[in-house]
Amino acid sequence: MKPIILTSPLQGWASPLEAVPDPVFAERMMGDGIAVDPTGDCLHAPCDAVVLSVHASGHAITLRTPEGAEILMHIGLDTVALGGRGFSPCVTEGASVQRLDPLIRFDLDLLVCEARAVITPVIVTNPERFTIVRRETGKLVGVGEAIMTLEPRDAADVAVVEGDTVRRTIVVPLVHGIHARPAARIGEIARKFVSDVKITKDERDGNVRSPVSLMALGVKLGDEITLAATGPDAANALAAIGDLILGGMGEKAGAGGTASAASAPTSVFPREGGGPVATNDNASGPRTPASAREQKGAASKVVTLPADGRLPGVTASPGIAIGQAGLFRLAEIAVTREGAGATAERAALDAALALVADRLASKSATATGAERAILSAHTALLDDPTLTDAAHAAIAQGDSAAYAWRTAIRAQADALKATGDARLAERADDMLDLERQVLRALAGEDLDERLSFPPGTILLADDLLPSHLLGLDTASIVGFCVERGGPTSHVAILAATMGLPALVAVGPALAEIAAGTPLILDAGAGLLHVAPDAETQATAQTAFDAQTERRRAALANAAQECRTQDGVRIEAFANLGSADDAEAAVRNGAEGCGLLRTEFLFLERDSAPSVAEQTADYQRIADTLDGRPLIVRLLDIGGDKPAPYLPIAAEENPALGLRGIRVGLAHPEMLDAQLRAILAVRPAGQCRIMVPMIASLAELRAVRAALDTAAAATGHTEHVALGIMIETPAAAVTADLLASEADFLSIGTNDLTQYALAMDRGNPAVASDLDGLHPAVLRLIARTCEGGAVHGKWTGVCGGLASDPLAVPILIGLGVTELSSAPALVPEIKALVATLTIDACRAHAAAAMNCISAADVRTLAREFRP
């Protein structure tokens, strides 16, 4: 039988089925397919076929091809409630139609105003007979353009009944195999059925209700797996789970793709403006914990401390700290093997699990960003039947609850590490973290474990994650240094937010420092002094005292308007991710918010936030700012970090794919909801809207049109400022063109630096050379400011450079008039600006652009005297 080619029945944007905000379609309960968000008003036949049925309300139609494929097209969501209004069917049941024949005409304006969404699923309702071998999504399509290719299922994918068990063998199309996110999705679907289902690979079985069990199979792209279901609804369960896997869950390898599922994604670019981002399944490469150094091999190069005791590093967060070395380690929790009886031990374990689950739920309710992501990962693992069943079995054999839990956790953690997959190894780290929480609950200890260090500790580690910092007693830690990482890494950004002096990329010599060693951390100068002499200590103490006094004075004067010494107005704003951040910003004298990261509302949840939910969060932050300007960045996610309900097909390089505003334009219903939520914030005009990852004027115009539509639909008549983020060299070079229609420009220096220098800040091999003060980046910033000035538009900076005191005079000299920094640094930025004159800054900036390297610029900046 020849392949069946289905063409688009509509003009519009083609999306994966997961983009449909309705689980009936998104979870493939009715079959597999794609969806089209229409821009036209007529549904056409996607192939030659016979009309099986036309819904009485006229909003849906089912066709059958000569080969027997049954195609359902459902115009919009909840459109049956319109009772036929707006729909005019052109055909009747039993009619024969040819490709491109009109099937249903509809009133698009009416649907946009009254339907929940107009996105239209195009579904193959008998996927047990046909498989979709190619689909076109993530693009505009015209009527008659090929969108899907169907082929009859071969014998290998036919369900076979053996007694009470139904089996089905399929080839896995997921580009990264079955890792945490697909495993969780499979488990969710499996729990809707009564039957027991398992997946077999290479004679190893995995319970589909257990994400850990599935991940431990190490299933990769192209692997052949067998699904087996036993129970009253076995056939339906098998069909649903098999079709879910074959559908790709937004991670299907492209046609002809040969990517190895064992390899990590090519690039992971964290979001501009920072904020902690949790390690997830797309993190770029495995972490090496400090305790694993011995495992790097006996042939490792011997490293010693420099003779002068000065270890160079890369500034992550400036400042001076004086203290003693504290090593980042977690002590093993001792447990006994012998239990006090199976009944008592099982009750103790179940109580501990319930206690930890309650704690995770309560903390997740108020958490944002990295903390919410970490808590969500732990919650999913805590509910895994593979772990609890194994622990219960060990208890039945006489083990204590603590010993049984540790044994169950570590067996699965070792299995994940043995797969050799970096993403799965990170899930193993999460499991060991969860092990500690349950063991502490069993011991009756406080679940909020915080690593305790004496006051004045400078923390040393191989590497840190935001999750590590969240567990530290930061009141006792005055700074930290890590062997790896770069100045725009997540931890570097978090350090600036916390106001902690920090160095990254110090190198392996850091491991040679013993706990308690006296240290001086001069993060601004990029140096860690190990066991300094008396003279060096005295000099550092003087500098530290001066820094402390400057900070005290800066905080005391933080409420003053930010101006240069010669009276030029520079707005001192703050980057925010929550209402708590807003409180800190106001407390520190911020004059507004230059970047509200809205990702905290969309990630680590099963469905998109409603308009009302978004409005409530934005309003809470606006109220906290008490009338100060609030610049809201539209949702900025991408292929490297998709939302579970908005999967984006795996890309060879997510940083150069569907990212930033491209995602919003690909999912107009989601963009519209966010725009409506922002427009609903009061007082009107306090919110300004900022578009991420703009590369062309066409994208800005598309967002402007969407904003106008949302404003008209909600009766919003006041002008809303619509600005753009300059994050690509293309945007910087064409800033004059973009500024002709944008209301303001804001430079995201983290991403601009990465794209300009072709360096990934998540790659430790190049991260230490990634510096926004590179002359090439400075010239792009200058070009942006010049382009904005042509049209009288202001230019700000909301990336990492706005928090760097060495960079601030240069930025002002280049023409920047708004600086949005970490809330904790706002007082110092305002105090620094007050010492500057525009003429001196301009001369300094000109000299900086003529340097030959970022290192030379930093040397020049340290010598600059206002």
C-alpha cells in the first residue's frame, strides 16, 4: 500500500498535538495527528475521501480514505457549545470529496471571541492501523501543503494476543530516548488504566507506572521495545501507551535523523536576566561531584597551589570577603540494617514518606524558579512504585525502614548512572537528595536540612548548583569559589542576586585547600589569596572595611533618584522573578523592574496558567512595586527547556531553534492569554511589555498585531509600551530599524555575548572566556544605543553587565540610560552612578572599545577613576 499524504485543511500555523490545550487531544485519547491554528475561514479536504460524519453543530467532520484511514478534523475547542453558530457545512454524510474541496466554512472572528481556542486538531482516529511517519509542525502552512504522511502499520507493530496478555513491539522515535519527562508522561497515561503494563528491552523489564524503572532500561532512539499489558483493558492501555511513544511527545527525531540518543543536547543556553534554573533533562553534560575526583583516574595530572598563594579565577559576583575555607561536603547518614519488626518498620517508612510528600507540596505551593523545579522532581520520584515496592520487600525480609529505603534508592540510582546518560545521572543525584530527606524524617530530624558552617566561611567546591545554594546557611557564608563554571552560569547569576562575592573557573588547584585555611576572596580582582601573610591580610581588611562602609552608605541613600554627578538621569531598575524579589528591590531602592521573568508561572506544571492566574501574579508584583514601572518579558522558553504541556521537538541546537518569541508566535493562543493577563494589571500603564529574542522587524510587527488584538478584545484603550530585547547580533546591527517601531530597547548581555562570541556558557571548556566586556560585545551595545537614539528611543541593559560595577561606567558611556541589576546590588549601582560624569564615561567607553580583549578591558576598567 502506498503512503497516504494528508495536506493541510487550513491556512495557519501547524503545531504538535501537545500544543492543544485540551488533554483529550494533547494526550492522544482520540488518536494521533497535528493541529493547525487557522488564519483562514474554510476547512478543506486533506485528501480524497468519503464523509463518514458531520457533527450536528457543524464544528467537526470525519473522513475515511480509500485505504481505510479515518481522519477527524475538529474546528476549535469547546465549539460544540456554540450550537452551530458560525459554522456552515458544505458537505453531507456519505458524500465523496476530493483533496482541497471545501468541507466547512466558519466565522473566524466569532470563534476567536467566543470559543476557548480556535486551534484545530487533525486526527488519525485509527492509529492501530496507520502510523504517521512524517509530520510538518512549527511552521506556517497553506491549504494543500503536505502536513502528514501515513503508512499502514507493519507486522512488527501489530498487537499480538497471548492468553490474557497483549503484546506490541515498536521502535522508539524519541531523539533522547525514554528519560525523565517521557517516563513521567508514560506513567500518567498508564495510571488511567486498570491493566498492568511493562516495557521490555534486551530481556529487562520496566513497570510503566515507575519513571525510575523505565529510565533504568536506558532506552535510546531507535531501540526496539516490547509493550505487554495484562488486564481487562489491556488492548486500550497498550494502544494508548504505544501511540504516545510513537507520537514522540514533542521529542521525535526528525525524518532521516541520525542523532545518537546517548549524546547530550548540543547546546543549552540559560535564559537572559538569570534567575536560578533547575537542572533538567536537557542540562548540558554531567556534573562531577567533589567526592568523585578520585574516580577520574590515577593518571590525572598532579595539581599544586601556586607558590605565592594567589589563585586566579573569573569574577561571577564582585566584592571582597575575608574568612576561612569551608568545603562543600555532605556527611553520610548512618543507618542500622536490623529492623524492629515488619509492621512497625513499614508504618514508619509510610509515615516518613507522607511527611516528606506534605513538605514538598507545601513548599512547591510558594516556590518559584529553581526551587519549584527541584521540589517537583523530588515529588515525582517519591511517588515511584519501584522505590516503595523495593523498600517494602526489604522490610518484609527484616531490614529497618531506613536501610530498606537507602537500598532501594541506591539500587535505582546506580542503574541510572550505569546507563551512561548524563540526563539520567542527574536524576540519580535527585534520588540521593530524596534519600536524605526520608532518612531525616525517619530519624525525627528537621527536614529543612541546612549545611552549617562557622561565620566567615568562604565556600569551596568542585561545582555548585542552585539546589546546593538553596540548602546552605548563607548567613554564615561570605563568598564562594568553584573549580568550574563561567561568569554567566546559573550559580554566578544567583551569587549576584544574593550579593555574595564569588569566583568561578578557578581550576583543580582549589581542591588542594584544606578546611579552615585562612582566605581572602577579592572577587572583583579575580583572585583568591590562600593563607595570606599579615601585610596582605591588613590590606584586605582595609579594603573590606571600605567596601562595608560604601555598602552601608549606598543603602542609606538608596531611596534617592539615580543620577550621574553632572545630573544625567539613569534609571536604576531590578531584575525580578517573584513578588519576594519585588519586595527586596523596593527595599534596596530600585526605581522599577527592568525585567520580570515570567517563566516561573509556566514551568514545572502540567498545564498552562490561566489568564486569571497570570493576572493575579503580575498584579501582586505590580502592587509590591507600588506604582513603579514593571517591564514584563513575554514567556522565554525553548527547545532546551520546554514546558511539559508545550513540548517542542528536540533540536540539534536549541539555542538556534524555536526559542523566545518564536515559541509565542508558534502558539498564538498562549501569547494571546499572556498579553490579556498583562493588560488586565492595574493601574493601566504601569506594565510595559518586552519581547525576547527578536531578530527581525517582522517578528515585532506580529507581536504588535497580537497586542492590538488582545487590547481590542478586552476593551483596553490605553497605550502600552512594547519594547524588545537585543540578544542577537542581528538585532544589535539593525537596532535603528527595530527602534523605528519599538518603544524601547533592552540589551540582554548574557545571550548577546554568547551569540557574538559563539561560546556556550554551559560549556566549561569555553565558559571562562565568555565575558560581556569583550570589545566585540561593547561595539554591538554601542550600535544598539546609536540605533535607538536615531528614533529617540531609550536603551537599557538587563543582563549580567548591569550588575558589574566595572561595566557600569562603560555602559553609560556607550549611551545606556537604564540599568536593571540584581536587587541586592541596586544601592551600590546607584552610588557608583552618582560618582560619574558623562564626558568621563564616554571617553572611558571609547578606550574600552579599542582594547583587543576582554581582559584588557577589565584592566582598563579597574584603573578607571571617576
